[in-house]
Amino acid sequence: MSQGQPCVFCEIIAGREPARIRYVDDEIIVIVNRLTWVPVMLLAMPKQHLSQLDMWSSGLMQRLGTVAVDLGCMFCPNGFRILSNFGYDGLQSQSHGHLHIIGGAYLGHYA
């Protein structure tokens, strides 16, 4: 995301961009990822715009992890992965901190 452009996740949270929501509460939202590399690709994130590093060091991380695991179990009963990308080399594409919940198929040794 370049400076000056709105955060797409903040736009979704504000209701200005469409998304398929799988969970929402006062602090957390989980949406279906637009990418479709595997059958289930969800994004769990705080509603507050936090960087990836700030999200991981926030008091919200335990709840965010619990929600991610609960939805992983619900949508991927045979197993899933929770991923978090940090920085350019880690393939982080959005500045708004988030977790990837992926599954719905055998993922092999690496995703």
C-alpha cells in the first residue's frame, strides 16, 4: 500500500468495500480472502488499523488467535494453517495486520 491510498481492510471494516464476512465482533473481523489458491482462505484481523508487528504485540492477539483457530476448525475440519506475513521479503501485501487461515485441501509440506 502506498502512502495516501486508503487501507482496503479499513474500507471493508467501515462498510465502504464489499466482503464476505465470516465473523465479526467489537474488535475483530474475519473475511473471505479474494485469493483462491486453496478452497478456504480467510483473513482474521483487528478492526483497529494496526501494523503486523503491533498486532502481534497487542493484547488482542490471544483473542484473534482463538477466533482464527475456531474458524479454522469450523471451515477446515481435516486441518488448516494459520499464517502471518511480515514485510516485503515475507510477502506481506497489506499494511493492516492480519492472519491467514487456509485449508480445505491437503496443503502438502509447504503452502
